[in-house]
Amino acid sequence: MIDPASLLRIRQDDEYRRQAAAESEFWGQVRPGTLEDLDGTQAEGPIDRYVNRRFTGDDHVKWYETIARGGLFRRGAVLGTSSIALEADILTRIPSLHLTFFDISEGALKRREEVLGRRFPGRVATSIGDLNFIELIPESYDVIVSSSTIHHVTNLEFLGWQVNRALVPGGYFFLEDYVGEPRFQFAPAKREIYRHVFNRDRARQGMPPSDLVWLDSNDLSPFCGVRSDEILEVFRRYLDEINVRLAGALTVPILRSRPQQDAPDSPWVSNRWKRRASPWRWASAYLRKLLTGRFPSQQALLTPEFQHELELLGDVLAETGILKPGVAFATYRKRRTGV
């Protein structure tokens, strides 16, 4: 029989409590550029479709749209909050499902109560919970879901054990998350490969090569990505792994780098994006916003050649273990023995 205390990597000392308070405050408001901030503001882009294809085999089917295939779920838990649109889609596709949301941030939970509670009356509950130390009621949920949250957890072994214990026999756990290098500080080999692909794209456009400036971790929350590269290894030890699908080894770095000669506040990838965005393109974008309620995705400004090379190289090198992947979608079921 496992002693859950033996699974803890960190404990609730004064320093941890200070960091946890900072983490809770960090997510108390909607952060710019996060999934919740971008909900419904941009149309699906080419990288979104690539990730869909890698995760579900279909450009137009998102990973969370496949959850309903697992069965007629009735009682579920969501570990951490990510996108209200994503969470609403799960509730819409599974009308029998009641979801309890666990998150360290009272502000994030309050937004779920206000938006989802009003839209799905009687089917939404919230509970403040630090996933590093959360205690879930045994055999209470037939489905547990987590999106873009577990890379904030350090006590992965403890959480993996808790998730397995909380599932009913035959229950499912669906995980989607960043699983690359800790704190988004990419390995030298990944940075060098990305730089070569980036400069191949510049050469195609008649531009000189450029070194890249890589973002440090100062803009991240205190818990972000501390053990992100260990998530898949740990969870396959505590649950039965059904499948794992990987993507984004070389597309995630787009968000954490910029050409050296660009201004510090330059847009995604390069200043040239502003130069390429003609008045007609901006006018078309605003017209689309008026007609559809969403701007075209900024991903559409990537050249197809650049995107294709990043996807192909990233997938091959991640699958062979040469590079760490970027994001993953994994499906698990409750393990019946050894828990």
C-alpha cells in the first residue's frame, strides 16, 4: 500500500506558501495571450490544424471533442482551468456530465461559476485546490480532464496517484499539456535547429540571416514548467496509458523567440509581419471580425514552407527522442492494481 506522503517532492513550508499565493494571484485575472484570453477572438490557424491532425487525425477535430467517445460520463473533474470555450464544449457534447473544477485561483473559479454555471445550471461546481497537495475522494469520477495545467505541478507522483485513486473502475483521464523543457528553456540543440529553419525562411524571402533572442522565464508564473518534461513518464507509472500523441517540438519555440535586430516589443516572429500586413489585409481582417466575430489567426502570416519544415522536423526528431516534444494529448484509464 502506497503512503501518499512518500510521493511528495515538495512540502508546504513558508517558502512554498509564498509561491502558492503568488501563483494564485497570477491567475486571478485573465492573462494576456492565454487560452482564456484568446477564447473566440481568432479563427483557427494552420498550426492549430496541424496540432488537431497530430492529436486526433483530423485537421478540424480538437482533442477535447473526442472525450465524448469514451462513454456516457456522468461525474467528472477538471484539474485546473484553461479555456472557458473548451470547458463549455465538453459540457455541451456530454449532456449527462456534471463537472467539478479544481484550481488554485479563486478568481479563475469565480469566472467558471459566473459563465458556465449560468449556461449549464446544476452541472458545474468549483473547489479551490492546490494540485500539488489536492486530495480527491476515492472512486468518485468516471472522467477527469486537465488542459494546460499540470505543467504547473511539481508533486507529479502524488497527483498521478490521486487521479488514479479518484477514478471509478474503467474511468478515463484525458490530459493535454506542454511537456517540453522545464520553464520553456529549450535545449541548445532545439534552439539551433529552430534557428536554421528560421533563417532558411528568411533566405527564401531575400532577407539576411539573424540570430535569435530567447525569452527567459521572468514572464512565467512561479510554478510554470518546473517538471514539464517529466509529466508523461510519471503518469504512465500511476495509470494505464491508452495512447499518447505528440506535437509542436519546433512550433512552440515560435512563441519564445524573436530576431535579434527586432525591437523588444516586436510582434510574433518578426517585425516583417507588420510590413507584410498591407492596409488591405488589415481592412480584410476587421471585416472578418465584423462578420464572424473573430480575427483571422496570426498563424496565417507564417509562410507555408516555414511551417511545414518546423512540423516535419519537429515531429521526426521528437518521435526518435532526439528532441523533446512540445505538447501532448494523452489518454489513460484507471489502473486496478498497485495503487
